[in-house]
Amino acid sequence: MDISTQNPAAPPTPQPTEADAKRAARGATRPGDRIFLGLSRGSGIFVLVLMAAIAAFLTYRAVIAISKDEANFFTSFDWNPSGVPPQFGIAVLAFGTVVSSVIAMAIAVPVAVGIALFITHYAPRKLGGTIAYVIDLLAAVPSIVYGLWGALVLVPHLNGLYGWLDTYLGWTGILQWNGGAPRSLLTVGILLAIMILPIITNVSREVFRQVPQMHEEAALALGATRWEVIRMSVLPFGRSGVISASMLGLGRALGETMAVAMVLSPSFDITASLLDPGGGTFAQNIASKFNEATEMGRDALIASGLVLFVITLLVNGAARLIIARRKEYSGANA
């Protein structure tokens, strides 16, 4: 029997060309998809235009102010834009903003990651749900309420902590306390840490919940303990998410206004100790001086706001670089 007669060769299937693929894509696109694509693209372009408009406005008013400033804008400790001649600088504001935000991040990030891990991998379901609900409520508390709580409750109860730090760590100079109300950058950092804790916790919790179950089961099958599973499977997978969550929290810490204004005793001076009253931040200075400022004073405040705007952009850019560099080591790509 001739095999060729029983199994005739099938004709070759024509390969679709690039033009055919484009026509098929256009034909398969529904009107709703085209509308959604246009709206999404327009939204992205609108955000870019809005950011450019804000940057242009801040730059224009900042140039006017800096051109009339008789002091060094970046290194001067004075803030007297209404004087004759006007003299103002951002050295104290930049120092206070960065230091208070760093303190807040150093306190909030480890605690938030620990809470997120406890909720997702240690706590029973009901207990974890209750804790998550309370954390969500903390995120809804207004800044002014945090400020009132900080001024009326937190500040009066920090004398013991400040005394302990001065007794055991005062020799460093950084934690030396000379008495007085604890309205310092350390107090601001503690309050900011409480405020940004819900943001970092909630995002980290959702990231840890996305860890593939097979990764954890494989680690357990190899004899890993609960902590080893978290260290080898959960944390590598969620590293980029935790960094993103931390940057969200840092963004709020950098721009927080009313809570800082109600807790800090502002002064245009930089002290070596974090426990001494004084210092200031960009947002707090703008909020406290804007109403009474002259036209020149408002331009000076806008110039300081431009510096805060640039710092925020640099922080976000650095976060993107960190995430991009660590993406290849993330468990998401396994």
C-alpha cells in the first residue's frame, strides 16, 4: 500500500504578514478600547503638563526672589525677606527637613515591615484582620489631629525618654539634652514616623500577600524554618514593593505641614543635638509665614518650595533607580 496516498501532504499554511497583523489588531479593537486608550494617554500627558506648569511657576517666582537676595540662598541661616536689603537662606530648612525625615524613616520602616510580616505570616486570620483594620484607620486620621495629639500628649511624655537618652547617650553630643520642652527634630521625627507607618504597612502587607505560595512551600519542603522562609522567599520578592512603600511614606514626611508646625519650636539655627528645641522644615516654614509675608516674602517662600519640589523629585528618582537595579534579584522574576 502506498503510504503517500493514505497521508497526503497538507498544503503549507501561509504566514501572516505584518500588515495583516496590524489590520487584525485594528479590527479587533473595540470603540471602548480606543476611548479608554485615549483617556489614559491624555491623563498621562495632562500629568506631565501639570508638573511642567508647576515647575515653571515655582522657577519663575524663585528667580525673582533669589535675584534680590543679599545673602547666600543655600548656606545662609537668616530668614528676613522683608528686610532692607532682603536676606534669606534655606540651610536650616533643608537640614531640618532631611534630618526629621530620616529619623521618621529609621523608626517607621522596620516597624511597618514587622507589622506587615506579622499580619501576613504569623497572626491568625481574625487577629491579622483586626490589626489591618486598625492600621487602615490610622491612615485616615487628619494631620491636624496628629498635630494636636503630638502637642498635647506626645511632647509632655517625652521628658523621660529625653532624660534617658541624655544619661546614656549624651556623650555623643547628638543626643545631649540641655533641658526645656522636648520640641525638637527628634520629636518631629517620632511624630512623622507614626503618621507614615500606616502607608508603609499597608503597601508592604499587600506586597507580601502576593508572594507565590510555591516559593514558600518549596522552602518549607527543604527544611527551612518560618524565619528562613521569610528571609529567603518573602523579603526578596517584596523588596521592590517595600522600597516603593518607603518612598511614599518619605514623600509625606518631607511635605508634612501642620503636625510639624504644632510640635516644633522653630528657630533659624542648627544645633548639634537632636534633642535641643529649634530648627525648621520647608513645609512648616511656608505654613507659618505665608499669611504675614509681603510680596517679597511670598516669593522667598515659593523659592524654598521649589527646593522641596526638587528634593521630592530626586527622592522619587533615586527610588526608581534602586528598584530597577534590584529587579533582577526579585522573586517576582523567578
